[in-house]
Amino acid sequence: MFDAAIAAAQPSRCIPAHLPSPPRGRLVVVGAGKGAAAMAKAVEDHYSGPLAGVVVTRYGYAVPCKRIEVLEAAHPVPDDASVRAAGRMLQTVAGLSADDLVLALVTGGASSLLVAPHPPLTLADKQALNRAMLACGATISEINCVRRHLSAIKGGRLAAAAHPARVITLLISDVPGDDPVNIGSGPTVADPTTCADALAILRRYEIAIPPPALALLESGRSESIKPVDPRIRTVETRMVATPRMALEAAAVVAQQAGIATHILSDAIEGEARDVAKVMATIALNVASRGQPFRAPCILLSGGETTVTVRGKGRGGRNVEFLLALALALEGHPRVFALAGDTDGVDGAAEIAGAIVTPDTLSRAFARGIQPRARLDDNDGHDFFEALGDAVITGPTLTNVNDFRAIYITSVA
């Protein structure tokens, strides 16, 4: 089912139907995200006219292209290559005419891979804020609101830089609710939020604000591009793959095996360990009372939970969810689960997620591993690696957020 979810969001499958007709002038391709290189390859394979451009993706996620330059940068914390990629992209769209068309390819991960600190901010300022926000438990919409207002390329600025060329953006969504402004922090999308909103978020989570960032946000000098801006009115946005599509593809696999499947939501947010408690309660109710569904069945969900890192572990919202789920299930003999990030990277670890089985806790105790202590230390990755239960996919070349499946078997 996890494989099917990833396959449903592959650019080679979802890009061709959304390619535009050739413009009178040039077709220029730009893009950023974990799936950007695979999207660029799909454009090259299925677009018959001339084209050129540049995209940036995560290290290790490059796909060879003949006409589109592919760059690599760091994720989830940006590096110098992220800054160079942003400069290269702004240069690529500069000086275009109204006859030209910019095809923007954006997936999750673009926020880190495409970084242009708004002067006088430095990359070090952006890195410090990024690390703090990733660890504080903020939602992705909150994190990206801050990013948009401290950037010279996000929040519609890339589209504004391409004016008067027409812009079509193809999006692979990795955010709850599929709001385009939050996918890669919306480099080609008008932003209704404000500098004041971004400042309020930073203060809500008590994050240390570098003085240059504080000055920009308090003055409003780094305000993003608004919907009324004439430079962005002709931008067209097309959603080519979403978390819901991935979950529906997974559901087909289960249904073909004769197992009832229920998609609870594709947009669940909240602390991973809290979501796990709720999911465990539902699964146990199914197992013991046949409510709200009868076993055997599979409960599917997606979205993007958060982890407030207080321990020394690597974090990772899917493994944190699973470890908390295992503790709440207390080894129930009829409940199994898998959770993983569809991009193959849970947090900062090159591991997609893990599995939970009825003997997860007992196997841990037998190895001298204390599950509760590991959860308190945000150490889900080491926990599941020690049991041999980590799910490792390698680069999937797409990103439609998290995948969670809980299987409640019939009575033995």
C-alpha cells in the first residue's frame, strides 16, 4: 500500500496531462523541491517543443536531464547551494517578455532548497530560524509563513520576477489542505498573510529572532506579494498530485485483497504522539467493539504532524507517531501499523518510517530497550532501527506528505 501511494504521485504519471501548449515565445522551466528533478525529466520526456531552464532538488534526488539544468542543495536546513540555486533561478526568469511562458515545478522541500535571504538577512540567520522552527512544534503553515516573509524569492516573488511572462505552476502537494501558498512557501503564489503574522508566530513559540529579521518584520519591509499585485494576476496554478490521491491509490491495493479500507483524513496535524493516542483509541475500539468499523479493516490517514524536540534523539514525526502508538496499543495482538514519509525522509534521517507489530514492545524489552524512555528522548529512529523495523525506501523522487496505515485483523 505504501508503494502504491508513492507510485501514484510519481511525476512521470501525473505531469504529462498538465503540460501547456507551446507559447509564442520561449518556454522556460524552473522548479524546486524533492521531486523537482523528476518533474523536469517528465516535462522533457513529454513536451515536444523547445525548452530550457533550471531546477533544484535535494542531494541524492537528481535525475539526469538533457535540456534542463539540475542543481542540488540541502534539506531540511538550507546551505550555500540553496542560495546559489535561488540566484540562478531569479537570473533565469529575468528579462522575459509577455510572449514567454514560465513553467514552474514545485514540490515539498522547496522552502529549504530555494533560499534567498531578504537583505540584510544572512544565510546563517535563516539557518538558525529554520532549526528553531523545526524543533519547536510549529505547523508547516506557520513555518512557511515565516519563511515567506524573510525571503527574496518565496511568497510570490519568483513569479513577480518573471513578469511580464505568463507563469503556470504545477504543484505536487505535501501540505495539509493543499494550500498552494504553503507548498514550498509559494514562490509563484500570492500570499495573503503578513509580516505581522510571521512575527506573531515567532513570538508565540518564543523563538530567538535575529535582529535583522526582527527589523524587517516590524517595519513590514519584507512583505510578500499580495493577490492584488498586477505582476501575479496572470499566474495559473495546477495541482497535479495530492496526499488524497496517494491514499486512494493505497486503498485500492487493500480493497483488491478483500480488506475494507477507511480514509480518515489526508490533512491531520498536531503533535505526533497525541495523534497516535487518538488513532490507538480508534483501533482498539474497532478491535474490541466493532465500532466505528468492523474488523478486519485498515485505517488510512495522511497529513503532517509535528514533533517538539526536547530530548537528544533525531525526532522524525512518523517514528514518533509509531512509538507512541505502540505504547498506547500495549501489544494488542490484532493491530499492525506502518507510517512513513512519501519522500523517503522522516525528519532529517534517510529513513521513511517504520512498522509496528503486536510484539514490538516485547521485542524491545527483550533487548533491554525502554520504549517510554526512547519516546521521551524523541528517539524513535534508533528504537525502530534496533528492532530491524525501519522502512527505508531511498529517494522516492516525489513528496505527498505522510502515509499512515493501521491494520486491525479479524478475531483469531
